[in-house]
Amino acid sequence: MSSIVDGLLASENPDLDLAAGSRKNGVPKMSNGRSRGAQRSSIPPSESNGALSDVEGFPDDEIVGVRGTDRNRPRDPMARAVPKVVDRVGEKVAEEFENFLDQFIEDITLSGAPPSSAMTSDKYYIAQIHGLRIYNLSTLYVDFQHLLSLQNQTLANAIANDYYRYLPFLTRALHNLIAKYESRYFKEHRQPTSASSQTGTSVAGNGVSQAETQGSRTTNQQTDKLFTLAFYNLPLISRIRQLRTASVGKLLSISGTVTRTSEVRPELYLATFICEGCRTVISNVEQTFRYTEPTQCPNLTCGNRQGWRLDIRQSTFVDWQKVRIQENSSEIPTGSMPRTMDVILRGEIVDRAKAGEKCVFTGTLIVVPDVSQLGLPGVRPEATRDNRNAPRGGDAGGSGVTGLKALGVRDLTYRMAFLSCMVTPDTSTPGQAANQQLNGQAGNILASLNQTASIDPQDSGDHAQDAYLQSLTPSEIGDLKQMVHSDHIYSRLVNSLAPMVYGHEIVKKGLLLQLMGGVSKVTPEGMQLRGDLNICIVGDPSTSKSQFLKYICSFLPRAVYTSGKASSAAGLTAAVVKDEETGEFTIEAGALMLADNGICAIDEFDKMDIGDQVAIHEAMEQQTISIAKAGIQATLNARTSILAAANPVGGRYNRKTTLRANINMSAPIMSRFDLFFVILDECNESVDRHLAEHIVSIHMLRDDAVQPEFTTEQLQRYIRFARTFKPEFTPEAKTLLVEKYKELRADDAQGGIGRNSYRITVRQLESMIRLSEAIAKANCVDDVTPNFVREAFNLLRQSIISVEKDDVEVEDDEDEVLNNGTANGHAHGPDRDGDSPMADGDDDDQDGDDGPDGAAGRASQTPASPSRRTKITYDKYMAILNMLVRRVNEDEMTTGEGVEHEELVTWYLEQKEEELNSVEEAEDERELARKVIKRMVKDNIFMQIRGEGLDGNEGSSRDAEKVVYVLHPNCAVEEM
């Protein structure tokens, strides 16, 4: 009976009989088995659509029992003696890459790097591997230009075109080298995928046994470091818009602006599972961008496909962060919306990109499941026809195609993401092609590749300077030293700033100081004292306000440009939005948060709604943004300088009204600006000619029209270096600062020069402190001297008070002009002073009898009338007015009488005696005083009293000519 059953089984499944027979003869027979089994690889049973792992069969694989399971069950393919499929090209790439890393010696002359004492080897990458242990790092940075410099380009082409395929082989080559040169460090951080790869030459050459390499760890224990590779300096940087499926798996660099960063979370990298059925341990199951379980338990008696338990203690986790990037504004084509893409960062490069920064990411394009589409509740997303407005009749077109499934279109549940291995800041200015020209120095790789954390504002100056200088090449350091030690660097920097804009040196000074910034301080109680400068440019149309804003945004790597009318309060500060994947409320950074430690440029500031202006009050002084919305209470940093441009009310700046009346701003926000620059469009023949020549030459010659002394790159390097200084005030500068502040307040209180300016407050004193510190930074010195304080005072005074009042016209009365003309026409005038106000008609008749002389006198008076009108500045007019009012007021208080005309003019000249150098100047000043007195009488400040009346005697002519000035009853002395 048993023989019949055996015969039936043999007839149904001849393979079993053949295999059994071949085993009996001791010759493995692979005729049928090989053709089918060779198509399968012997990778672990992981559901992986990614790069194939180089791990061989599991050490835990075993067959329980003599014949396995019952005969009716098909045999497990892993029980076949199928040889492992070897990627021979990958093995060759790994071998070549290992040789490249082992042998490459950098050409010192090309890189400009000095033979650093920190380099422990003349081989560039071996020195980096030693640096991994010294600095406790896990990423090796590979310059792609080094690969391109090899005579044989095959390795560079293979890595560029099939990066994702060869990545495990490249990583294995790195493991071999670390095990060879830093074996102890490699033992301490055993790599989970390196168990089978250590049988190569490197470890064997060192004579290190496998058990010794793994150290005291168990087989599947998780590691705290995953050694990885990072490539940089690729020859081409792609745009986000150019990425297509043809680029999947290739090594690319893309440039974009970071708009949102997720928190750093642990990602399951290699999982260890325990079978719930038989407790078999399956280790190192690769995760393919989602939670991946083994397909089947390798134990043939179990066959479990469902019940798995993750062993967290034996699994490997890696730091993970998702970053959302957006196309750079200069790369968006006409009429298009900016594209966005998710970038995945792992390992040591997490938190290298901050929101608002422009970065270059190097890595590969991958395809991942669209989690946001899969996670939506309810119906799967499908395209359906809109039938809402269709007629009710079924035949009238109401029942059309209700979906695209009938046409064979599947739902799109995949999307592209970018798996990045390297992040570097993009320092190119808008309009330029993004480029990556980094000089990595093996002894100081992180600083030279800009991978260190940004300089902390609270650090000491020396530490920050050393940290910045380490990121420069020797040639750049030499150029920087030459700039720092040259003469008049402050004015030369101002001339090199915004070279395309003609003139406006005062505004450029303010912008340079804003780029430098003051010194931020923290009091012992924890209060922040801001060091950033806020500047507002007010001016007529076509005075290049927006050009300044655009230039600053292109010059600084961290600057945000917004327009006032198109910006809301939430867009400027921060908004609370619902996250599309988790469904939780999160904070979306606004313009002020994105410009943290930079400049936020707001154009058309006067067009902003008052409610939106109020939103930035806190950010401008306290430099924080407080939010209490949707269950989120948070205080966020906004350590930014604000550069605002505003148009005056009515289009043109009215010089006869105050600054406050000219711009539509509230008093609190005006006091928060450190400097106001008023730019007027005035007609001036020489200025107009030079300006026109400048503009025409720019249109004709483009960049050759202007040749600034320093290039943009030199300026950026100098400003970054200067910002690391922390200048302090000398005692003399402190004293002068107090004096200058008292002077400003005195002008404000007396209603003198700055009577109609907005009030001088303590904020203006702090502005002077910040400006003085910024000037010291611009000169790269550690002490604030009195000269810097004077420069800051002049800048503040010009910005606040310079354009307040129109020039004042003063003129003589007609009778005085007449007398002057008569005095010129005659040898003998009626009075030696020439100011007889009582000349009557008889005198005119007497003069007329002289004939030609009289005619000459009358002829001379006609052209003299317009020439007597004189313009003086408002400042000078107010200074003379204040002196004269003070004198008349004192006399009235003491004697009860006014002051005679001649006595008042003589007293004024005595006060000015030290400033007068010649008789001509004294005469001019006398004339000016008389004209100002006439103007004051006309403006109802003085009242003129002629003579003293008749006392019974004949009034002498001298008494009749006597003029006394008293204060007008309507004159408010308190406001003077």
C-alpha cells in the first residue's frame, strides 16, 4: 500500500524524486531548480522596493524536523541551495571607491588649504576618518570634484547615474576603511549591516576576528551611530521644477528656500521582529519609507505571515526630519505658482536647515506613498464629473462619466520626495545661478563646509571670530586682513554698498550700520535689550526706496521682502494652521520669524492697515512674537531688523508740516524706528545731470558702468566678520553720550530746532548707543570712542530733524529799501545809518531837485527791490529768533519797557562777536538781524512802538525816530 502512495506522489511531484535521488548519489542536481530559483535573490524576506541589502541569509534560518513540513505543502524557496545573486558591477564600484578614499591626496596648490597641523595624514579622506574619532562624528564628506579629477571618470559617472543602487556598496567601502584605520572606534559603534561585509580584505589584513569586531554587543543590538557618506560640490544644481521621474535614483543637487521644518523624530531604520507563533527572531529587516514587516516566518513549521512583534531594544533607529522647501523667487517662471517639495534628512544633518534659509540639498529623488492621500477618511480620492447644474433628464447629458476608473486611470497615491545626504547654505544672490564652491579642509571639515551651528549672539567676541575664520580659505583670510587694516574703511564700505544707486550717502550709511547691528544684551533679570536697528525711508516717488530694499534682500542670505498692503498681521508674525498629515494645529512662521537674525524689508509701509501695524509693535522692541490661539500658547523669537519704505501722504513730502503729518503712522511705531531718512526729489541742475549720466551708462554698459571698490562677496565676508565684535563704551564716550542726549532733549523741550519733530524719548538715546556700537563694528574695533558717538549723533540728528521746516524768507520793508536806494544815490543820506523810517514827501521833493542824481537814485531802487529778499535756513532763523526773544523778555521782566531797535541789533552782534572775522561779515550779520526782526514783527512775535509820545514840548526828530520792540501779547513765550 505504501509503495502505491509513494508512486502516486512521485508521479505528481517528480522534482521531489529527482532531488531525493540526486542527494542519494551525492551530486546536487540543479536542472529544474536553478532556472526558477536563480531568478530570486536570497535577500532577507523584507518587503523592499529600495536598494537591495548586502546581508546574506539569516543566521537563525533552520529547518525543523527531518523532512520539514508535510509533503503537500510546497517547499520554501530559501531551503534550496540557490547561490546568492551578486551585483558584480556594485562590487567593482565598492572596490574602486575604497581605493579612491584610501589613496586620494589633495593638491594643496589647487585648494589653497595650508598644510594644517591638525591633519594627521597627507591622505585627505584618511585624515577625515581619523577626525571622525577625534570629533565623535559619523559622516564622511566627499568632494565630488575630487572624483571628477580622477583620470578615469567611470566611478564618478556610476555614482552620479546610479547613486541609490550603489549606496550600500559605497557604505560598505566606508565601513572597511573605518575598520582598517580606526578599528577601535568601529568596534564601539558596530554597524548592523556590516556583519557579512567584514570578511573582506580590510579586517582580515588587520587580523581582527569577527567576534572581536563586534565587541561586547549582542548580535542584533542597536547602534548609536550609522556611518554614512555625504557628497557635495556637484557640478550642476537643479531646480525643483526640473525634477522628473527620470531623475529617480540619481545623485542630484537642488536649491530652494526652506519654509517649514518638522521636529526631529526617531525613524526605524533596521527592525528586529519576533514571530508571535514560534518566537523566531528576524533581524535587520530594512524599512522602505513605511513600516515594513517580514513577508513570512523563515521557520518552516510556523509559516506565520501576520503576527509580528517589534523588538525595540534590538532595532536600529536614526534621527529623521522632514523639511519643506519652496522654489527660489528668482526661479519661478511667468505666471506660475512656486513649487514645493519635501526633503528628508537623516542622521547628523538634521537641524542643519532652518526655516527661511536658502539651502542647497544634495541627495537623490525617491518615490514614496502619499500618506496624506492614504490617510483621508471615507471615500478614496477619485475624479468625478460635476453634475450639480445638469438637467434632470437622464439623456440630456446628466449621466456622464462618473469617474476615471472606467478609463483605466489609477488613483495617484505616490509622490516624489528628496532624500538628502548633505545640506549647505546657498550664498548666491538672486538672479545668479546657484553654485556650490566649498573648500573642505580635512582637519576642520565641519567649519569649512559651513556645517557648524550659527554663531551664538551670547558668545564672546574672540570665540565667534575664531569660529568664523575657520570657515574661510587662507586667500579669503588674507583679503579680509587687508580690508580690516586699511584706512578709512568705513567710508569705503559705504561707497561700495548698493553701487547701482546714485548718491544717497546718508541712507547708505544707515543701511551699512543696520547690516552691522548693535550689541544685544541680557540683563541679570533676563530682560533682552535689542541690538538690531530699525530704519524707515520716507521719500517722494522715484527716489530709489524700493531699490534699497531689494538690494538688502539680495545681499543678505537671511532677508525677507514683503509689501505692506499685501501683508496681514498673521502673515507678518505667525499663523496657526492644521497640519495636513497629523491633523494637529501647528505654528506657521511669518515673515518676521523667517527673517530671524536678518532683515525684514517692508515696502509701502504707509499702506498697511493700522491693525496690522500694531501686530509688529512687540516684534520691533521686545523682538518676540506672542501667540495664544487654538490651544497654543507660545512666545517665539523674532530677532530681526525692520527696513521700511513709505510714501508721504499726498504723494509728495510737504516740508512745511511735521514728519508725523507726512506719514500715516502712529506715534508708538514711529518711536520704535531708530532712523528716519527723508529723501526729497528736488531740482538741481548738476545733480540731475550726474544722475541722468549714471542711469544712461547703466542701461548702456550694464555691470561695467559701476566699479565698486569691494565686490559683494568681499562685503559679505567683512560684514560677517565685523558682526562678531562686541564693542564697549569708553568713559569719555559715555560722558559725551549723556551730553548729546541732553542736547537733543533740550531742543525738544524748548521748541527750538526740533520743536515740531516727534518727541525725543529714551528710545532715541538707545538708538544713539546702537549706532555708536555699529560704527565701532564697522571699523572692527573693541572700543566705542567719542568720535563714533559724534558720528552717531549727527546721523540721528539728520534723520530726525533735518527736513522739518522750509527755508525762511526775510526781506526789508519798502520804505527801508527806498532809503537804501536813496543813500546809494546821494553822497549825503538823511541818516548815517541809512534807516530813516520817517522820510516824507518834502524830502523826496528836495532830492528830486537835484536832477540826474535823483533820477539815478530812483532808477537804482527798481532792481534793488527783489534783490533784498534773503533766504535763511529754518534752523538759523529759529536760533536768531530765540536769542532776540530771550533778550526782549528779560528787559520787559526787569524794567517793564521794551528794547530799542539799535540796542537790540548791537546786543545781537556782541553775542556773535567770536564767530565774525571781518567788517563785511559784521555788516552782513547786522543786515540779517534787521531783516529777522522785521519778519518777527510781521509774524506777531514782536510789537513795534514808535517814539514816546508828546510831553508838551516839541517832539524832537530823534525821539520820533526811536523804535522800541516789546513782545506781542499773542506770543507764547513758554513754547519758545
